[in-house]
Amino acid sequence: APGDGWGTQLAAPITSAMPASKATKPSKASLSHFMLAGHALTLGAFSATMEEVERLIAGEGVSGETWTKAFQGSATAHAKSITPVGGLVLERAFAPEVAVN
């Protein structure tokens, strides 16, 4: 019935399966992290290419160095948004061009 609270609740609250006292172990890079990093590399290449095309249309100079820096930064940002482990893998792969935070 309207007003009893059931119409506004999307789902029941989810409780953690692990007790709060147990510390979580850090994740190790697996094949799936590398696969998702591959998707981030594709997105990074597309983003960097589009930035260079925009510069070319604006009449600015285009160079491989600016594309490389844009690619590395964009690919790392995409990887971090998908999986933090994949982002760390790409940061280490692109070092020293992309600094590890």
C-alpha cells in the first residue's frame, strides 16, 4: 500500500559475508586483470587519436610524443576505472613516462 515504505525501497540491505574483523588480502594480478587492461589500452589509443585529430583540425602541430603521452595517461586512467590492479600494471609498464602515485 502507498506510504508503508515498500514503494521506495529498491532492495533489501546487503550484509557482508565476511566478519568485519578479518582483514582483506591484497589482490594479485591475474589473467582477467591483463585482459581488462587490454580494453583500457584500446580506449586509450582511441582517446589519444581523437585528441590528435582535434589538434590537427584546430591547426596545431601533431607529434608522436604528444600522442604517446596522451595514450599512456588515458589508458592508465581507463584501466584504473575498470580495475585498480590493471591500472597499477599499466603504470608500471609505462614507467618512467607515467609516474606511479
